[in-house]
Amino acid sequence: ASSLSAKISLAELSPRETFYSSVETVPLKKSIGRICAEEITFYPPGVPLLMPSEKISTHVVELISREKNGRVIGAADKTLSTIKVVRGR
């Protein structure tokens, strides 16, 4: 289970704290270890890969970088070259 938990994103803040936090936009590659401030979902399948308040892992950035099919939902930058993160976190 520990190897799986190292790969999935875990919530670092409450959704409320994240919603009211100041955000900034950073390059996807520089977002590792930061707190996500937007939802990242690929459709299909329509299951969120990242939700606001989750810490962005290397594994998730690799998955996003490899994803070539499907429509991006929730992200301000539909190319996913940048991502919104909580400022200072």
C-alpha cells in the first residue's frame, strides 16, 4: 500500500481553504510538490486525476504529460502546459 500511496495525490488542505487561497499559475513541470488549485479531468473516462487541495506528485505530472487523448475538463489551460496552484504552498 505504501508504494501506491506514493503515487496517488493526497489532500493537503480542505476544499474551503483551497477555494479561498490566493493562486498562481506555474509550468506543469514546476508544480510537483505544490497544492493543486483546479480540477484536472480527462474525458473519457471522466474521472478526475487531480482535485483542488491535492498535493501534485511526480507520478501525476508524468500521467498528465503522457495523456494525448481525450478532452481536458476543469483546467484553465487546456494544453496543460501550466497549472493553477495555491500561492506559497
